[in-house]
Amino acid sequence: MNATPCQSTCPYCGVGCGVSVTEQAITGDSQHPANSGVLCVKGSALKPSLDMPSRLLYPKLNGQEVSWDVATDTIVEKLKQAVVQHGAHSVAMYVSGQLLTEDYYLANKLMKGYLGTANIDTNSRLCMSSAVAAHIRAFGEDVVPVNYNDLEHTDLIVICGANTAWTHPVLFRRIQAAREVNPELKLVVIDPRKTVTAEQADLHLAIDSDDDVLLFNGLIRYCLDTGAWDDEFIAAHTQGIEALREEVMDPQYSLAALSAKLNISYTDLSRYFSWFAQTPRAVTLFCQGVNQSEYGVDKANAIINAHLVTGKINQRGCGPFSMTGQPNAMGGREVGGLANQLAVHRGFDDESIAKVEQFWQAPNMATEPGLKAVELFDAVSRGDIKVLWIMATNPVVSMPNSIEVRKALKACDFVIVSDIIADSDVAEYADLLLPAAGWGEKQGMVTNSERVISRQRQFRTLPGEAKPDWWAINQVGQKWCAQNHWQNGFGFQTPAEIFREYAALTGINRKSRFQLDLSMFQALSDSDYQRWQPTQWGGERPFTNHLFSTPSGKAQLVVTKPLKRDVSGLWLNTGRLRDQWHTMTRTGFVAHLAASEPEPRVYMSAATAKQHGVEFAQLVKLKQGEHSVYAKAAQDEGLAGEQLYMPMHWAGRYGGQSQVNQVVLSHHDPISGQPAFKSSAVELCTQPVASYGLYLGEQFDLKRCEYLSMQQEQNVKMWRFASIDGLSKQEWQAQAARRLLLDTDRGWIGVECRKVQDQLWVSRICMVSNVPIECDETQLIQCIDAPLNLATLLNAATLGHRSKLVCSCFRVTDTQITRAMQKQGCVTLSDVQQTLKCGTNCGSCVSEIKQLIDEKGVASPLSQTQPSQAQYDQVIAQTVIDK
Ligand SMILES: Nc1nc2c(c(=O)[nH]1)N[C@H]1C(S)=C(S)[C@@H](COP(=O)(O)OP(=O)(O)OC[C@H]3O[C@@H](n4cnc5c(=O)[nH]c(N)nc54)[C@H](O)[C@@H]3O)O[C@H]1N2
Ligand SMILES: Nc1nc2c(c(=O)[nH]1)N[C@H]1C(S)=C(S)[C@@H](COP(=O)(O)OP(=O)(O)OC[C@H]3O[C@@H](n4cnc5c(=O)[nH]c(N)nc54)[C@H](O)[C@@H]3O)O[C@H]1N2
Ligand code: SF4
Ligand SMILES: [Mo]
């Protein structure tokens, strides 16, 4: 790498922060409009994330290394067999919002122009498709009409169904900074959970699952009653007002009725409504609490309606703002990678099909929408899909009803998986594994939430035979054309060439009602592509003069009904953690990201736990029909009512036993097809466990446990396990040489040593207890690969309070913060920050620190009474040390 920093874009969330890469460090790019140099904890950990374990380096066919030539020949042959025998719709691709625009464009072209099927869907179906459908219904096109800087020029920010402090941290920091500048700026959070985001709001409305439409219709009604409708705007720029008025006049939307129905106090409800009604400027941000629902499209439209009827749109500081999840979810939507979109914001109408067909000179054009993710995997399950190419996504973890998805893949004739690691959960099902180039090894464009197109740049050489995804698709495309004696539509040599073709294709939108037009870049030179700077398409206000993309130019007000599935009893809410990314393949092994939430937990309030006979820290089982999942019970008083919360991340080597989607059914929105990941009915069962354990070493080689998770810590791996039948000392003894076995009052501790010169050094530790183990794990880790020191080891192993990592950037725990308050005289947030530096980098943990200060530290004792020397001697006397 040369000395000038390489300017690129963070590969995680849709905020799309710019990064600056040098040999030494990866830091925020101060020139990038999304972040002005700031990065969150995940972005700050990009450098260690590059050293991933089990990198996939060579194509593998049925487990055997093969050349790319053989691999791509095989794909073409399998495609041909399937198409000839079963028709075009028997093949499919399942791709990802983490692909670059060029990868995505080519995948879409291959499927829809050359294989004759629109069976190409993407994980964005699980993520953005409800927002996409709502935008199309309301605006006539999937356009986000807001910019990040609107957050700095508004009077009210509403965050609905998003935990922005954790999931779009840099954006949340901008919101917090704006509130500091303008103390009048209000923040309202609508979320059934009292999240870290909600804690920092002026008002938190803890609605029940899926009560959003009811709430927003009520808001619209309130605005009508208080004269806050913008009648001029409504008349000139919208259609459908009569039907909407009729809906919201229903008595259920009167403030009093609504307050009772939503179970939200009259005062809180009217505060939010009056703030929204009275201020001329308001932005409503939304994400998965809205999208991932059986009513996701209606929820998004209800939000958009509220902005349309009050005219709070298309002007500075105003608008409904769907935040995108993945780094290029937006780019994927632009090229048209959803099965129900054709390309460049066009659907499957005759005119669009003809235009795209002509542009591509497509020999085999898809003429109807393909299968959406859930339907697609159902089709795989039925045996209707014979060849499936999965790229940059891990559906056996991230799809609902994931056990069925696994079964379907197992039965599928030919599964191709393009990934960067060899042992992702989905790789297990691949007949053909293709090594993709990862972040930093490939280059191309990504579009963020505010339509800013930025470059990801290459700053590393390609390892092994890894190739960019576009390259693999291009090879297959070329061979497919040759096979069919068609003109080659896949002669691309560089991503720049692909980008130019994509930009040229968007030219079909010029002088049409569609906004997406990048045709000014169709002749972009290679060097201009290389030098590309973040560029927003559509400008700050795409709907200039309030001209929307509908045929009439008016925005459509969509009548939305407050429907709701009756989840009687417990309902399971799922989502994200601050420091992990999706199925953990890129963040699970980064020690300081793993430390803040080291094992799979299911959260609930003390009342819910009590009601179900559950004790915190113990193993519990969530059941849904015949499927179940194990996790440790943990407390979160932010969960109202009968609500459970479990992170979506646990997968692979890190917590592969505890994949929550095993108990999430595939109910989905009828329009968008987006699964309802936030509201599953589950049973919560206690689970008697004979042995809880902690195992530190290189490799876990004890018997298979029902519950097993792994935390990577520098050079040590630490497993937490629970075995229902129990784990015997004999099993450990049969395994370990040079072992110590220490009996404790609740179990035993096994220590395996090796001789280094004349000293005993610790190589493995196994602690087993009949109660959940809470001990000083950080200290225990330090005992590995160090001379045996029984006093330290036992002290670390003493059951007591387990420190929780609060600040990941500086690795500061709750215990340290408490100590700073009790022993170092820290009183305020800034005292603590000055003493420990915590919360001074990305700031994601500030509210957790504040909470500790308010609660005056952690409740558990800081230190355990240490055993006396006599006790140690006694233990050592009882110990067996092998020769
Ligand atoms: N740290 C981290 N950040 C990420 C990601 C990650 O994996 N890790 N992934 C990125 C991606 S792809 C995405 S899509 C985004 C997702 O970003 P978010 O949507 O902010 O994240 P989630 O945690 O999925 O869920 C959001 C919230 O919806 C709430 N919710 C559940 N049901 C309802 C409901 O009925 N109504 C309302 N109003 N709220 C409800 C949940 O309690 C939860 O707090 O995050 C992006 N950023
Ligand atoms: N219960 C529950 N489930 C959910 C959600 C939820 O909130 N709750 N959220 C849903 C949402 S919004 C999303 S976005 C999905 C995310 O779910 P997934 O897309 O399945 O998650 P990732 O772990 O990001 O998967 C990306 C895969 O691509 C690999 N990879 C990384 N870079 C590259 C590359 O450049 N090329 C290739 N070919 N491969 C690469 C990674 O190693 C990884 O295996 O999960 C969904 N599932
Ligand atoms: S906010 Fe998102 S884009 Fe920015 S550094 Fe964090 S993960 Fe990366
Ligand atoms: Mo997502």
C-alpha cells in the first residue's frame, strides 16, 4: 500500500461513513459528508476485522479445490441442465445489500436479461422491501426524500422502530449534536422496547408490537382536529384524501380512545401529537420495527401519510426517512435487484420491459416478477429450484424458519455459495463454494441512506484465488452467452465499465416520471471513476416543485388499517446488538467487539422471568412448534409486558446453537414479502441443567453440548457451555494430560498444564458447576499461556460478579466505572470520561455510562473474599498432577 491514505467507505451500515486507510490505521474520513471523520465502534474496529479466520481462498467443488475455469464451467452446465429440463424459473440467485453496485447490476442483468427469469431476490427483502413498496405506493418511485443534514435543520425528530444509537450510531451522534446546538429540538422514540436510543429521548412511546398504524392514523386525526392539515398542499400535490379522512374520522382515533387502546398516557400521546402538529419542521426516521412486520408496508405508508397531510415533506428539515440497513441496500434497490423490480427503479410493465430489453440487447428477457425470498426458499423446499446461487448472505441464519431453509438447501440439486470465509453456516450446504474478494480487496460503488454514491476502494491484494463477485458473474455470463451462441453481454474488464453501462441504462428514465438518472456518468473516464467523490443523486430534494413520480405527479395517500396479529402470551422481538454485525462472520472474532455481549442471551423483565419461573443467568429454551433454541436468561427492564428480546446475530462458531430464527416463523407482509422478525409467538421454558461450564483453550473438544458459544480473545478462545445431562470429570480426565483437578463446592475446575523448562504453564482450563458460572473471565483469560499461579486462577474462578464491557473502544467495564466512582472520586460523566477515557471515541456507550452513574454503579460486590493460603495448600494437596 502506498503512503497516501486510501479513501473508502465503511462496509457495515447504511450511514455510509467514509474511511481513510493507511498501513497503520483505518480512521474516519473527515471529508466524507456522511460522517466528517467520525466512526462508530464497528467502523473503528475495521482494521482487526481484516484478519479473519478461515478465509476462503480457492473454489471448491464438493469439497475439492478446483480452478475457476472448472467452477464456472460447472455452473453453466448446471444452469443449462436445469433450464432445459425444468425451464428458466428453476434457477435462482439470492444476493445481498452488501454487494457493490457493479456486482449487483451484473447479477440482475444475468438473471433478468439472459436466463429469462426474475428469480433473483436479496436479503434486502428481509430489510428494506416494506419501505420500498411504501415509497412506490406513495411517491410512484422508491425515493428517500430526505438528507442527513435535514436532521440539523429541524425542530422535531421522531425515531420509529429503530435503535439508532446502536444501529446507525454516527447518524445518532449527528442527532445528539444537533440537539446540543438547538435545545428546542425534540426527540421522540416509538419502540415497544426502552432501548438505549429511547432512554435518550425527550419522550418514549412504548407501544405494543405492531400498533404503529393505529398511532400514526391517530396522529393524522389529531392534526385534522387541530387544524394542522396543510389543505393547500393536500389539494395541489396529493390524491386520496377523502378516503384517508374517512378512515381517520373513525372514533377509535380520537385521542381518548386511542390512549386507552395504545395503553399510552393521554399526556404523553398529546405531547407527541402537539409537537408534531405545531412544528413546521419534523423528520420521522424509521427502520426495522416498521419494515419487519406483516403490516410493514402499511406502517411505512401511515408515516408517509402523516408527513403528506401536514405538508412536512420536500422542504428542509422535513420528511419521512427510511434508514437503510446495509452499506449498499440502496444501490441494490437502484439497479433493481429485488425480484419484483426489473431494473433502475422500473417494474415489469410492458414499456419498461421493452426499454430494458432493448438496452441490454437481451436474448432471453424476464417478463414477470420472480419469487420473493420467503417464496423462493419455499420453492427450493418443494424442489422447484434446481440451481441456486447465494452471494454475500447467510440465509440459513438470517431467514425466518431457518431450520426449514437448511432442509431446503440440503435437498436442492446444486447450491453455489460465494463468500469470503470457508465455514459460514451456509457454506455447509454448498456444492460449489466460490472465494469472493472482501472489503478492501475489491472496488466499486455503494449508495447510502441519503442517496450519496461513494466508492469502496481496493487497498489489499487478492488472497489466494479470491475474485470480486462481479468477476465471477461476468465469467458465467460470458460462458452462458457462448453456450447459447448469443452475442456476449458480459465482456467487462473492470468495474468502471460496468458502472458506465449501469449509468447509461438509467438514461431510460430521462424525461420520464422517474427520478433515478445517472446517465451523466455514462461516459465517466476510468480516472474519474478512480477519483470519484461522494455524490448525491437526485439532489437534496428529489421531488422538485412537489412533483412526485406517480403518473399524475401527485403523491398517493394510502388508507392504512390498524391490523394486528393476536400474539397472546409472550412475543419474541429480535434485532441487533451494538457491537456485532449480522451473522458475525466479520465481527465475531474481533476481541473487543465480542466482549460487550459474550454469549447468546434472551432478555426479559424481572416480572416476566418470575411469571415463568425463570432465574437470570440460567439456561432457558424458547419453543415454537417442534423447533427450539437455547439461550441464557438476562434481565432488561426496558421490555414491557410479555416481551422477550433476542439478538439475531448468534451463528457459526460463536453461538451457532443459539440461532434465533429457528423459532421465528415466516409470516410476512403480503405486499412486500418482508418477514415479521419482531413479533413471534414463542413459549419460554425453564431448562434444568446438570453442568454449566467455561472452557478456555485452543479448541473445544468435549462432548457436544446443547448450549455452546465461543468468545475469541486475542490468542485465547473461551467457550461457555451448558450440558443438560452433565459433563463428567472423567471426560475431561480422559482428554487432558498434565491436569489438575480441583473440587469446588459447586463443581470442579480442571487445569491442563505443559512443562516449560521446569515450570508448569497453563494451556487449558475447564470449569464445571451445577450453577451458571459468573466469574472474572478477563483475569481467567490471562491465566492461559502463563505460568500456573493457583492463587490468581482461583481468585479469577471464584463465582461472583461478571464484569460487563461498557466501552468497547477503550475496553472499560462496569466494574472499572464503579471503581472509579467509589475509589477515584468520579461523580459526573465527564469525571469518568477523563479518568477512564470511556465514551470518548464513538460515544455509543455514553448512555450506558450515564445509567451506571445514576444507579451509583453495579450492584454486585466488586471483589470476592479471597481464599487464604491455607485453603490453597489444601486444594493443592488434593490435586492430582499427571507425570
Ligand atoms: N450494530 C449493528 N448495526 C447495524 C446492523 C448490525 O447488524 N449491527 N445491521 C444494519 C442493518 S442491515 C439494519 S436493517 C439496521 C437495522 O436497524 P434497526 O431497525 O434500528 O435495528 P433492530 O435492532 O433490528 O430493530 C429496531 C427496533 O425495532 C423495535 N420494534 C420491534 N417491534 C416494533 C413495532 O412493532 N413497532 C415499533 N415502532 N418498533 C418495533 C425493536 O424493539 C428494535 O429496538 O441496522 C444496521 N446497523
Ligand atoms: N431474527 C432476525 N433475523 C433477521 C433480522 C432481524 O432483525 N431479526 N434482520 C434481517 C436483516 S435486516 C438483514 S439485512 C439480514 C442480514 O443477514 P445476512 O445477509 O445473512 O448476514 P451477513 O452476516 O451480513 O451475511 C453476509 C455473508 O456474506 C459474506 N461476505 C462478506 N463480504 C462479502 C463479499 O464481498 N462477497 C461475498 N460473496 N460474500 C461476502 C459474509 O462472510 C457472510 O457470510 O438478516 C435478516 N434477519
Ligand atoms: S455508523 Fe455505520 S457506516 Fe458509520 S462507521 Fe458505524 S457501521 Fe460504519
Ligand atoms: Mo438489514
